[in-house]
Amino acid sequence: MKKSLFSRLAFWHKSNIECKIGIYLCSDKAVVYRQVDEVQGEELPQTVVKEFIFDGVHWHGLFSQLFKEFGSAQLQITLSSSYYQLLLVDKPNVEPEEMTQALMWTVKDMVSQPIADIHIDYFESPQQNDVKLTVAVVDKNSMLTMVLAAKEHEMLLVGINIEEMAVTNLFWEEPQAKLVISHFSGQEVLLTVVRQGELFMQRRVRGFNQIDTVTAEQLVAGMADDLSLELQRSMDYFESQLHQAPVSSIELLINGQTEKLAELISVNFNQEVNAIIAENVEEKMASLALKEMSRDKLDVLGAQV
């Protein structure tokens, strides 16, 4: 999408709230990342990372905990894939202001919920003349309850994002495309191609849901090669179908045996394979949510709820 995904759900107005936090919402917890002002004598800003148990339903309880911990704050939230569905659809031939309504009717037979119960947003490829759109679908009541709970606890919700868009914050200024492999416990592996803060391609790959828990021996026994095959397929599509130059590197954002996996994958490719430095994937995603606030995306006003 042109701006922060789901910006129409968020509320934004000028505020003197200085505390800013990024939140990654998992299916069973919320991981919160805050960067504290620079401390005298410290070369780098200090960071605070907290985890809160969350069941994906009781929003008031979550924001009550956040307020007790941080007080009033500006929030940028990234949803894990358990909260949304992505659909690739043909781009309706309508004016931009009519796009959302047209997409509602496009996706109505592709989702299990009535269209009155969903909220959608969309994004498109940075490439010109793309005839496809990617539509993100969320439960409207759940998102509305989240927005209201944040507001009632003096939290200013700046934006709501999804995993596919969040990873674009890894490489804002890189002129060459990078293939990012990210994985969250129990979920499918996410492959994305990003360049200069934009998302050129994304796909989920089945069969690697437990890659964060496998041993180095299991990686050697074939899993690394199986993943390499999927990476090659994605790279081939990026080059041949999207008519792009090869990616410059492969970046791993995965918990577990990341260094070993990078070593094994690198044997199969000419590109450099790097393990993204992070304490864990969830913390990194929360930090990327915070980084989203620094992007020039806050000129679009969301609806006041």
C-alpha cells in the first residue's frame, strides 16, 4: 500500500507524547520494543524489550498492562500472520477512491466471513503497470476493539502493519534487492524480496514450520537443501517473471541454528548469505515496528474512532 497498512483504522493527531514503542503481536504474546533516549556516556541509545502474555482477544487487558509499564505512548503495531489473510487479486478497473469498495466485492467469495465483518487494505508492486493487487483481510470487530482499547488507555495508535510490509524496514537505502527469509515459531516460512524499503515479492513456503527447533544435523540431512530449492524458485520468478536483476544477497531472520543454516545455504548460491543480527525474531519484528514510525508515512490521517 502507498502508506502504512491499515492506516484508516488508526487514529492520528498532533501530540506531545514522547514515548514511542513498537509492538509485534503474536498469537500468544505481545513483544514490545522501546528505544530510550541516549544516556550520557553511552555510545548507543538504550533499548527496552518486554513480553506480555496475550491471547489475541482481551485487548483491554493488554493495553492496561502497557499503560502500567510505559504510561501514555505512541504505538506502531505489526500483526503476525495469525491475525490476517493475504489474497492476490486482479486489480479492479476503477478510480482510486473506489478501489476499497470494489475489492470488497472481489474478495467476498474468497473469505469465510461476511464482508460486513471484515476490514481490508491493499498494496501493489512498486513496478509500473502491475495488474495484480495484494489484499490484506482482518476481522473488523477485533481491530476496532484494539483501536478503542488503545485510545481508552491513553495510547496513540499511529499505524498497523503486517509481517510482509514490516520486513521492508530492514533495508531502507539498499539500491540492490535482497531476498529475506523470515520465520516465526509454528508458522510457514516467509520469503520476501525487498529493495530500498519497498516490497517487490512475497510468498509463504510450507514444510518448514519447525525450522527454528531443528538440530544442525537435521539441517545437514536435507532441510537446508530443501529450503535452498524454494529460494531458487523464488529467485527465478523474480528474475524471469518480474524482469528484475538478481538479488544481491540472501538474509536470514530465523530463530534456532541460524548461523549453521546460513553456512549450508551459502554453498548453493553465488550470493552472500547473512544471518540478520537479532536476539530473536520476535524482538526484531517489534524493533522494525518502531522503525516504521521514522518513515515518511504519517501524512495520511486515519479515521478518528
